[in-house]
Amino acid sequence: QALADTTVVFVLGGPGAGKGTQCANLVRDFGFVHLSAGDLLRAEQERPGSQYGELIKSYIKEGKIVPHVVTIALLENAMLESGQKRFLIDGFPRKMDQALEFERVVVPSRFTLFFECPEEVMLQRLLKRGETSGRSDDNIESIRKRFRTFTETSMPVIDHYSALNKVHTVRCTDSPEGVYQKVKGIFNDLFH
Ligand code: UP5
Ligand code: MG
């Protein structure tokens, strides 16, 4: 299979924990391709002729998880199109069925980078970003729903990989630079 010898790191953490921010640093320093499942879904939602546009729109606003056939297809296409070998898969898998299916049909993950962050901190970050982001889910109602989905549905994925000793946890209440020092330490050990 075309993606058999690729390195996949899952980047997980609650809404607003800083996944996208830290992935940008890793792209610069370690030559990974950054694929945010949320960004891919938002792009698909905007694509003229997409049969999933309305579905994605309502799921995102409600903080619910889009059926995995849609998300996995978007991720797999983006991986193949990139022609690259190292990927940060950001904000995915957020549900056990997604994790198992992705590893079965695409490629097993190398490990999960987990950003641990208290809800109050994430809330402040998201409300601030919401002043300018234009994201349909950066409002207090959607944020509360996203937190709930994260706790109930996504944390079990992290627990699953923890039990397999495949999680590196970074606390991310520090500044973006401070958080990145810790992330960089993990990647330096593994990729140099
Ligand atoms: N910021 C970042 N780090 C900071 C720091 N250390 N100190 C202070 N501020 C910091 O950061 C968020 C904000 O905080 C920014 O303004 C940043 O400058 C600041 P960001 O890096 O964007 O955090 P991130 O964790 O990426 O937050 P995001 O909002 O993207 O997380 P979500 O997981 O909620 O969003 P995502 O786009 O992944 O998913 C959105 C929705 O898509 C989901 O709710 C779901 O409905 C759907 N979805 C699926 O259905 N399936 C999927 O597989 C994926 C998504
Ligand atoms: Mg993000």
C-alpha cells in the first residue's frame, strides 16, 4: 500500500489546547506535513458540489463528531496527494471507531502527542480567538458542547493509547514558546 511506510503522529487535546499552534512549529523544525481534520472538514464544507457540506456544517456547530468515513477519506486523500512520509494528524481520532478504522485502513500511528489543558484555560483562548476567527463553533454554546464531546468521546481514545504506552503528554498552560520547548524535546529524542 502507498502509505505503508509512513510515520503518523496523532495530535490530540481539548478544543483550544493549542494543537494547531504547536503543529506549525513541528512542521518548521521537523519536516512533518500537518493535517488538521477540522481544517479539512471546514474546507470540504465550503467546496462547491460537496455532498457533505450541510452535514459537516451542522456537526461542527453542535460540536459533534462527523461520521468517520468522511474524515478518513479526507485525511487519506490529503496524505496521498502530499507525496510525503511524515504526518501530524491534528484533532483526529476523536472517537474510538475512528482510531481503529484509520489504523486498519490507512496506517498504524507511531504515537499520540496529547496536550493536557484545563477547561478554563481553553475557554479563555477560544473566546478570545472567537472575536476574530469567524469559526461557527467559537461561541460559548458551541464551546460547551465541544468540551462535553471531548470528555465523553475523545478522552477514551487517549486512554486507549495510554494503556498501550503510546502517549506523550504535554501540559499546555504555559506560553506557546514554553509549550514548544517540551514538545521539541520529545521530537528531538525520537526523530534525531
Ligand atoms: N493559543 C495556543 N496556544 C497557546 C498558549 N500556549 N498560550 C496562549 N494562547 C495559546 O489555539 C487556540 C487559540 O489559543 C489560538 O487563538 C491560539 O493563538 C491560542 P489552536 O492552536 O488553534 O488550538 P487547537 O487545539 O488547534 O484548537 P481548535 O479550536 O482547532 O480545536 P478543536 O479540536 O476544537 O477544533 P478542530 O478544528 O480540530 O475540530 C472542530 C470540529 O470539527 C469538532 O468539534 C468536530 O465537530 C469536527 N471534527 C470532526 O467531526 N472529526 C474530526 O476528526 C475532527 C474534527
Ligand atoms: Mg486546531
